[in-house]
Amino acid sequence: MTTMIDHRVSKRANAISPSSTLAITARVRAMKAEGRDIIGFGAGEPDFNTPDPICEAAIAALRSGMTRYVPVPGTPEARQSIVAKLARDNNITCTAEQIVISNGGKFSLYLALQSIINPGDEVVLPTPAWVSYKPMVELAGGTIVEVPTTAASGFLASPEDFARAITPRTRAVILNSPSNPCGTMYDPEAIRAICDVLAPHERVTLLSDEIYERLVYGGREHLSPGSLPSMQERTITFNGLSKAFAATGWRVGYVCAPPVIAKAMSKLQSQMTSSVTSFTLPALAIALNTCDGEVEVMRLAFEKRAALMEQLVSQWPGVTCPPPMGAFYVFPDISSTFNRTSPGGRVIDCAGAFAESLLEETGVAVVPGDDFLGCGPNHIRLSFALADAAIEDGCGRTARWLGGLA
Ligand SMILES: Cc1ncc(COP(=O)(O)O)c(C=O)c1O
């Protein structure tokens, strides 16, 4: 039945695109459900289950009757457990009033941007970058100022790059180390040098997205900018349960923010979601303060897969890729395949066509790099959050397919 109802969608909703990474994940799920033999390098989530002690804590909280509204930014106990974690792991000194727990790191970022950005404000972002930063900045009325990086520099921006990007309109700088989609990270000296550039700009807040902080490889050290005296009062540190604790479906993220910003975020959250789900809060405390062993088991598995991935992708003809240092991604440059024809007769004229042809002809799913901005259109993103055998199978299929390009 057709109706005459005019369902007008807002300009705001029309202006943004859906998340391309979640779209690929949904497509892979649907193809697998049809019984197709698909190797999915698309999903940005660990393939492990959430460790038992975390699940048990949530179940116990639920059974004990923790089923009612909780305070908007989280219970005092959960906020205090984050204060303890940040002091122990990150050398960040803060109080519980600076902590806001929200429905996933993504919503923490959204709330923070809504809390500090006014129309016309600029947000400096090294690119390629995670797909959601730009839409979230734009939803807040701000403009992204890209700091483009390339594979040759390990996708790392220099302190001078940041100095050049900052203008009187700059309100915030986003740093995501280790990086999605690049899989590279800044070493402590680089973080210090970047913060030396930011420190004199008192209007600028640093948004440090540390969601992959625990997943670093090769003995590398992660340094939180919020631990540096010059940036301590102007940094919002983002983290959450999703990646380190294999808990993407739980939707638990948190920030440590300057008190005024934490208050603003809490106020917005009170009118949007009220709080996170009550019984995740005792589980959050257990995760952060008692599950180092479980996290290390997963980190070691990812470290092994990072080495396997690096070795296999380096054999792909015509493809270059910086070695993974952290997170669970590689971001190879596949532009040498452009204007060639796939074994199935498709013309590869962009990363989207590469990904589409590869998926249709070999069953290997990857994310085209376009939505990651910067040099992204020349790249694809592969997540190595899948079993070693699947990595070998998928990389082998891709190598054979690349070898068959005309
Ligand atoms: C760089 C980065 N930041 C934040 C997030 C948000 O994660 P979540 O909302 O699951 O906590 C993600 C998830 O993919 C990410 O890759």
C-alpha cells in the first residue's frame, strides 16, 4: 500500500553518510548467512569473547538487582575504578568528577565534540583517520582541517605539520594512537614533541583517542598526552571496553576530561541516554583493575597475527604497507592496481572497485579506504582480528587474485 505521507528527513541526517566499516560488517554477515565462503577482514572488533570475570561481574550485578537507573556519569565506584586505572596505566592524575562513562567510546567522542565545538570552529585531524571523526565534528557544526600523512612516514604527522595546521579558529586536535585505520602509532618522543607545539595554544583542547592503547606490539610504549604537565589540563582522554576487553557489544566507553567539560558532557548525556546500562558498571571495574592477564593473552595473539599479516601482505605484488605497530589493522596502498582488469573482467578504477571485485571473485572482504580521508582512496583496510588460518587463507586468495590482474 502506498501512502501520501511526506516523511521529511532533516538536513542534518541527510548530510552524513552511514559508517562504511559497519556497512561492510553487515554485508559480510549477510553473505555468510547465505552460506557463502567469506573471509572477513572488514570488522573492527576482536574475534574473542569477553573474558569470563567481566561477564560474571555483570551477571552477578544483574542478579543482585542492579536493574535501576544509575547516576548519569556512572556510579562513584565505577568512576573511581577509572581514576585508579588512569593513575596506574597512564600516569594520569585526575578525580572522579572528571570521569564520564557513556554508551561506547564513539558516543563519548560525540558528547565531547558537542560539548566543546561551536559552528565555525576548526578541528585538526591527521589523516587517514577513523571514519566517524569527520561526521561527528560536522554534526557539532565544526570543520575538519586535515593533516595529511602518507605510508612513507608510517602515517605519522610531524610536530611541524601540526604547527602549520593550527589557526586562530582551531578549537581541538584529535590524536588517535595506535591508529585505526593505519595500525601505526606515535612513540613517546613524538607525542612529547607534538604536545610542545600544542601547549602554547591555550584555546586548543587535545582529544586523545586511546581505545587501542593496550594493543601495541614489538615492545612499543604508549604515552598518554594527558600525563604531560603541559597538556594535563587541556586533554580529554578517551577509552573504553570494546577493543582491549573484546567487549564491542557492551557499549561502554569513558573519558577523563577537564571538570567543566565533563560536566557539560554529563548534562548532555542526562538528556540523551541518561547513563550506560547499570549492570555493566561493576563489570567495568573488574575489567580495568583485575583482567591484565586476560588482556595480555589476547594482545599476544594479535601480536602474532600482526607479524603473520605483515609477512603475507609484503608478498602481494605491487602493494606497499607499513608494518603494523598497534591496534589490529594494516592499511596497504593498492593504487598500483588501478586501471587494470581483474581475473573476473572488472576494471579496477578505485579502492571501492578493488574491494568489490575482490569480494565477488574471491570471497575476501576488505574496507575501501575512501572514508578514512587523506590518501585513503589509494588504500584498503584489513583487520587482522581473525584466526591465523583465516588470515593465511584470505591473504593467499588475495595474492593469487592480484597475480591474475591484467
Ligand atoms: C579509533 C576508534 N575510536 C573509537 C572507537 C569507538 O569504539 P566503541 O564505540 O566501540 O567504544 C573505535 C571503534 O571502532 C575506533 O576505531
